[in-house]
Amino acid sequence: MSARLSSVSDYEALLDKYDTWMFDCDGVLWQGDRLIEGAVDVLGLLRRRQKKVIFVTNNATKSRKSYKGKFDQLGVEAHVDEIYGSAYAAAVYISSVMKLPKHKKVYVIGMKGMEEELHEEGVAFLGGMDPADCTLEPFSLADFTLDPDVGAVLCGLDTNINYTKLSKAFQYLTRNPGCVFLATNEDSTYPVADGLLPGAGSISAPLRYALGKDPISIGKPATTMLDCIKAKIDFDPKRTIMVGDRLNTDILFGQGGGLATLLVLTGITSEAEISGPDASSIVPDFVTQSIGDLRSIGK
Amino acid sequence: MSARLSSVSDYEALLDKYDTWMFDCDGVLWQGDRLIEGAVDVLGLLRRRQKKVIFVTNNATKSRKSYKGKFDQLGVEAHVDEIYGSAYAAAVYISSVMKLPKHKKVYVIGMKGMEEELHEEGVAFLGGMDPADCTLEPFSLADFTLDPDVGAVLCGLDTNINYTKLSKAFQYLTRNPGCVFLATNEDSTYPVADGLLPGAGSISAPLRYALGKDPISIGKPATTMLDCIKAKIDFDPKRTIMVGDRLNTDILFGQGGGLATLLVLTGITSEAEISGPDASSIVPDFVTQSIGDLRSIGK
């Protein structure tokens, strides 16, 4: 059972126990373009207490640099090297784990942020934001030239998703021997200010269905993302806590990496999913209503 | 084990046993725009022997009327009332089985053929080929007005698939109480002259994934399609044979309806899928290389 946190001493005990605080962003620090009340104060408090603060997001539409712009715009202090996104982790995975040879390329179903991260890691790509691929013009297989150097297809949230991209990706995955099927993350939905839209997992779903095969997923809950963080910074998993709003991504990610987990109820997960007869089998160590609750320490 | 047909007497015995011949089209009578050798002769032979001929296709991009155009163009005799498509069956299902009230509407992820069949059955719809829905412009949930009269979402192969259509369909399915999730068919791939493209099942896959729920599927292998044929014509299932090229649609459809089944190898299914260690668990009654093989009778 999760421990419910509510008193100043509960929060003080948590701060004593954990040196590294990993945060999911959407649904934890903000909801769409609206800051969660108290989030800035709590991050400030953690920094004053010398805690290491890391932001771990599955959002693959933005590069770390442009994601920092979102922090800036909302007045949340963050540094690019504290931000880990699934597009960045995917680019690192392709260059450092898969070790895709330099002459090989990635076919991208994704947006500018993914292109930027691949570019920074020196990974060649095609598709993505290319106007020839962002089209509703009919796709003709007869007019398509298969590039034999495409060694992977990387799928993330792409609001330009269309039949041409899906068809090209399907050709690479079925006709280029060894072509690897990758997804930045498998979030079923994507929270915006007024509700939910289909998420990155929904964008790779057509290929998953057509191929009868799941992609290698990079983002939370996969440990690939944590491996990527480990490669860049030092932290003791036993003294690290993952704060998130989604059981099947954030909390599972923390548990898979041996971290403590704190669920907040300002995002996707509702009270009914953690208590009562229909509760999820994924049980966080701690639960609090909002990250803003930790402000009580500072008072 | 399937009976392999090869001699004139094999084919003669088949003709004696079955009065109604149901044919899948793509991969059986033609491949893309190329007629299967002998198909026209065999259909002529069946008609001369007073057999009832029915064409059963999962293709939902064309109405029966426009599908007849494909037969005409390839020089294959066919009449509109012999053609059953999954768009037609879906429209009949919505009006006659679901009995969607007249003031209710269907949100369409599909093409002109689907719109035509819904129109003929008197079912109101939105989405589909509407230029406002066939767009790669960003979708804003804040600017979207939910139509409370949308009582179903119908998904078929749609080469205009995009994030706006997926987002609208997702809103209807999650926010309109009782809104029914329908798919014309679940074919994972779609055969064209030069290969395979993602099929109708891939188009509904994003919604399936985002909702965590499967659609009610109308086309083969679902028996809904057969119910639709039964409502229109008389046939004795015991004296009916389904001829197809796909085990998991055509052959399963025939078996589910208590029909005999004949697999041809001119389409999706390869020899390895019906014999040897990796053979499918779906076993047709009869197998022949091509529908053209039955010509030997006429010689």
C-alpha cells in the first residue's frame, strides 16, 4: 500500500531520504500551459536544500533546448542538462547502444524536436518534417524508391501523421533487412489544457498493427531512458525518487529502475485508480495530492 | 488437413457440391489492376452451370456501385446486387442492427465509398471527405465543438488519415456517452500491384490503442457481413463455398458461417503458411493454386 503524505513531518522525512528528485513535467509541474500551484516554490526549496533536480519527459515533439523554452515561459528554473526527453534518449540509443553505422539513416515519424536531437547526435535521417512526407497527396508505391540505407524507423508523437509516412515506414520495416522499429514512447494519450488527445503510442499503433510486432520503446517506463540519464549524471538509485502522475509510465519507470516513487493526482491518475476495488496493480511508494503540497515545509 | 485440388475430377466434384460461390476479389480474381489468368473463364463457367456468384470484399474505400466499375474495367461480369462490401455492410449494420436514431450521426474515418453507402442507407454522417477534416493543419481541442448527436465512429481504410480525424474521433468515443466504435474491417495490410500497404485495421489502430478497446468489426471474418448477405439473398450454407486468399479473413469468415472454404495461393497466403512446421491453425477445406485452375473443367 502507498503511504499517503499530508503533514509537514511526512514531507520533511521525504526530503531527508532522497537526494535526487526526478520529475515528470506535464501533469506534475504544469497542466498544458497552466502551472501547478506551488510547483516553482517546491523546486526552489529542493534546490536550496542541495537536491539534484532532473526532468524526465516522454514528450518527443520538443528537443531539450526547445523544452527549456517551455520552462522559461512558465517561469520554472531548469537547465538543458537537467532535461531528459524521449527524443534525446532515442537519439542517444541509436548512436550509442544500437551503434547505427554513420552511412545508415533513420526514417522519422516525428516532429522538429526529434530531428534536432538526431542532428545533435550526428544521426542522419529522412522523413519527419520534410514537406514531401507531410502531405495528404495519394501515396504511390510504384513511384517510391526504397533507400537501402534506412536502418531504423523512429516513431514519436507526430501531428503530421499521414498515409504517406505510414506507408514509407512500413516499406522500410518490411523490405530493408534488419531495419529496427523504435518508438520514443508508448503513451496512449497526450494531455492538453482542455482534455486528452491521442498520444505517441497511437502514432506507432498503425505500424505495430500492420507488422504484428511491437517497437522497442525508449521513453518511460522503459529503462532505456534511465540508462541514458545514468550515462550522463551520477546518482544513487536508493536515494532517488521519481515523481509522476501516470502509473503505467512514471511510476513503473521508477520501480523498474529501483527508485522510490511519488504519485501526484494533478494529472492522468485519479483516486479510483489507486484505491478501491478497481485499483491498479501498480502501487507507488508515496501519494500526495499535488507537488505543491511540499510547500508546507518551507512555511 | 486441406484437400489439394489438381485434377479435372477434383474440380468437377467441387462444382457438383456447391451451388453458391462467394469470392473475395483482390488476390483471387485480380491482383491490384492485373486480372488473374483464367478468372473470367471460370466465372463464366460457373454462371453457365447456374451457380449463384457473390463477391464479398472488405474494401471499404469503394461503394458497391463504384466497385462494379472495377469489374467492368477488368472485363469481369458482375452485377451491383452480387457485390457485398464492408462499407455497405457497415451502413446496413448501423441502420438495421444498431438502429441508430435518424437524428443521430456517424463520424467517418473513411473515403467516398463509405460516404456513398451511408447516404444510400439514410445514415447522416460527418468527417470523411470533408475538407475541414482532410487537413494537416494543427488540431486545437479548444476550438473544437463536440456534436452531441454523434452516436458512432466508423473507421475504414482512409488514405487521408490525419491527427485531426483521430483527435475528433477520440473526443466522440470518450465524451459522447454510448458512442459506438465500429470498423469496416481489420485487415492489417492492403495489397496493391507492387506490394503491401497498411490496411484498414492499421487506420483504426490508433483509436484502439488510445481507447484500450477494440472496435466492432463488420467485414470478414466477422459474421456481420454474412448476416447482411443472408438478409438479401437465399442460399444454403451447406452448399456454399467461400473462395479467398487470406486465412484470417476469407477462410475464417467461411468457417464462421458454416460454409466450405477454398484457399487460392495467388494473394496473401504463401505455401509455408499452410504446410510445414509454421503452418497456420486456420485450415481451409480445399486448396488450389489459382482460381484459373478450374478452367480445366471447361476444356
